[in-house]
Amino acid sequence: ENGAVEYDGTNYYVTSGGTRYTLARTLTASAVLDFPSTSNNSTSTLTITVNGAADGDVVSLGVPTSAISVNNTYSAYVSAANTVSVVFHNYSGGNANPGSGTFRVAVMKY
């Protein structure tokens, strides 16, 4: 039934337009991260505590504009129970020292 919300003891579901969707259970956290100067073609890793995060959970990362620069990127993954590792990847031609800022993570549980 359209608009129906159900719970089966593990997941919540909602039906819309005849399609039944599983609602994501999401954990969130944020932290001010200040990555060190990182040499060309290498990485630096810092962590954020996310209570309930477990190996294999899906992680989405919000990067502040103060930490964005050309030829660099970030990734994130659950590296241990309750811990998300945020990795700064430097692909530039020299050392890179990104600005600090508040990074946000969302961890989806299945």
C-alpha cells in the first residue's frame, strides 16, 4: 500500500508508487581534521569515531571546502569497530598540506 511504513524487527520499509524501499539505518559523526603535509603520490590517514560502525559498512564522506585542492582527493572506510578512517590522497606534483575543517561521515548499516 502506498505510504505504508513497516518494520520487520531489523529494517524499516516504505512503499511509494508501488515500490517497496528499505530505509537506510544511518550513523553520523563529524570531527575537525587537520591532515599533515603529504608528499606527492602518497596518503595520510586520520580517524573519526562513529559508534556502531562495523567492518564492511558503507561510508559517505563530506569534505569541507577548506580542505579541497587541485589534484587531491579523499576516501573513507570503516577501519575498526566504531572507527572510520579518512584518507587524504595527494596526486599533485609536490607536497600538499590541505586546510583543516569539519569532515562529516555517514555510515549506512544493512
